[in-house]
Amino acid sequence: MELDNTTRDIMLLDIYGGLLTPRQLSLMKQHLEEDLSLGEIAELEGISRQGVRDCIVKGESVMLRAEEKLGLLAKELRLRALLEEMKRASAEGEASLEGYIAELSDILA
């Protein structure tokens, strides 16, 4: 499953948001979830647009480093893809579960 950067960042925020400073979390939520521009956030927060950008970039960096080490988003995406494949196979009457069990075991290992 290929994600655009915004969707990826929203999912990373859900998974790794607890690793961010309160300021990073707040600014990233405003940008990603509320879809505010950097300029709009800067005006609301009383800081420069560059300050907002720097904080968001640092937050993204924290989350990407965590994903590199833990791979939780990658696992979630693999599980979602496997679930979709299992739904398709079930709808088509394929009953063999051995391959799916092996794939689930690999993901969770």
C-alpha cells in the first residue's frame, strides 16, 4: 500500500505522537488534522512561519526515526493489506488459511 506523505504523517502521528514535545504535537495536529497552513498556524500561535516549519520538520524527523527502529506503521500497513486479501479470498470462496497464518506469524514475529 503506497501512501502519500500527508496520510503517512497522520498515521505516524497516531502511532508516535506520544514521542513528540507538546509543542510539536500541537503544531503537527494543526497542520495535518486541521489542515491549517504554516502561515495560519504562525498567526494563531504568535510565532514565525519558519518557526512553525522548523518545529514540524523536527517532529517528522522524530517520528521517522522511531518508525525506522520500530516499524509499527509498516506492520500496520502489512496487516491491512493482508486483511483485504483475506476478505477477497473469502468472497471468492478460497478456504485455505495456511498462507495467511504464515504471513500473520511473520508480521507479528
